Amino acid sequence: MEIEQFTSNLKTISERVEQLRDNITTEEATKTSLIMPFFQILGYDVFNPLEFSPEYVADVGIKKGEKVDYAILENGNPLILIEAKSISEKLKKHDSQLFRYFGTTTAKIGILTNGDEYRFYTDLEEPNKMDSTPFFSFYLSEFKDGQVAEIFKFHKNNFDLTNISKAASDLKYLGYIKEFLTTQLNDPSEEFVKFIITEIYDGMKTKAILEKFTPVVKKGFRQFISEQVNSKLSAALNSSVSLSEDENTVVEEISETNIITTGEEIEAFTTTKIVLKDTIDLERIFYRDNKSYFNILVDNSIRKWLLRLYINNSRKFIVLNDEEKTEIEIVDVTDIYNYREKIISIAEKFV
């Protein structure tokens, strides 16, 4: 299977998660409607117990008859163990079951899933003992383009345990690096600020100096990232969208209202332009920043708004200007692209 077709299949089941989520109330329903179809698009015959074995017995110590929900087999031996939960359950407290099963079989990959979130484990830290943290994870309902190639490695036709094991370490620590950088971007630590200013400031790094430089480092960090992102997005538009000078400013104070337009909001604006580049003249797309939300609209008219972006400490979401005023949780503002069909449909009303 070509990765283009695989990506299309992945998007189909991603949409299925959103369509069925509210109607799935049990673990069994999650398995049959979401988990089994996912492994089908990975090329496994989910109805062949010689390949995809349900209720696989994985005896744990003196406890006999312990069963893991599924095992993917090769020549009768388990390659991958899969522990399933209901889509309504969070996975945070359920990896202990998979941990127990992992050490009793020949499997080197463990997957914990609720039909939307998938966590992949192996034994990087100690042989035959499942790591406490996954080396790769994603949400099927909001998977990123960069994750497709990693998921594709688990397709039956591509599966190579040696290559996956080699890549697992990089994936795991890349995840740690991104998590660390995200934390420093939002709330840089004293050690991080000191590390940065050591290269640019020759004076004593006193506590007062570190406190002075902390907002500067935070602003500079955000500006650098936003400029990189905007450069890529601008190139993707084939120069059909020219970012104005204020759009390249990561943190901009608007007049004297104390409203701050962030790089993340500008990224949302640019992503929306990419979505609409074949639908409407992009010179008609504007934004207005309010204290409570960031508005993206047509013809700079409040009556023609497309979507509103809300960002606060507890959650991040968009509201679409459709009949239902649909509210959608997002992880990253580039997730807006995942809802391009709905946004295009809204924009077409104003063409």
C-alpha cells in the first residue's frame, strides 16, 4: 500500500472517531467500531485468530488465565500486545495491565488504546520489561501529518521489529525534547534563561538580571519559532499571501487597549488563509483580536466571521460560524487545517 492511500484511510477512520464518539458507551463497542477497523487499515486480518488473536492468554506469575485484549501473531508467537479501553476512559492509569502482560510473552511492542489515543511501548530501558512511558503516541482524531510515516511503519507490509526498535529511542527522546521546549516556551526556567543569556550577556547573572531577561527570552523564543513557521506557511502559499509587517511580530501590543496578538494567533490566521486559498480572494480575509477571543473574518466585517479562537490556561478551542456554532477542542492552532472542509463551507457563504 502506498502511503498516500494509507493517509486517506487514516483520515477516514479519524472522522469516524468524531462521528461515533458520543454514541459509544462500552469497551466492546469501542473495540468493534474503532480499534478493529484501525488495525484493519494497518493490513491485519482482524477476523483471523492466527494473525489477530482476541483474548490472548498471557499468564502472569502464579495468576493463570490472564488475558490481553488482542495479540498480533507471527508463526504463533506474539509480536504486538494490544490492551483496549473504552473511548470514554483516559489511558493514564491503565498501562499497569499491559506492563504485567509484556514480560510474560515474546512481544516487543505493547499498545494501549481507547480507540482514539494510541500509546506505543517497548523495552528501551531494561530488556523484557516494558518502559513506563510510551516511545510514541498520537490521537487518531487529530493526528499530525508528521505522525503518518511513523504509524505507517506498523502496517503489516512494513513491520520490521529491528527498524522500529532502532527508531523507538529517537522517537521517545524527541518527544521529551519537544515537551521540554514547549515548557520553556511558555514558562522558561531560571536555568534555561541563564543558559541563553550566558551567550549574549557578559555581566553577572544575578537573580535580578535573570528576572529582567526572562520575559525577553520568552518573547525572543516565541518570535523565532513564529518567524520560522510563518516562513514555511508563506512558502506553502507560493507567495500568494504576503505577510504584513505586523503579522511577523510575535507579540504585538495593539494600540493602547492592552490586547496582545500572539504568534500563535497569527499562526492560526495564516493557517486559515492556507485553507481558503482556493476558495476566496485572500485579501478579503482579516483578523480582529479581542480580549476574550481571536476573530478571523471576511471583508473585515464582524457579521462575516469564519471562526473564533479561544486560548486560555485550561483549554484551547475554536468556534465555527456554522448553524450550530460548533465548538472544537484543539491541541495546536495548526489543527485548524483538519477542519478545512467546514471552514471552506462557511467561507463559501460570503463569496
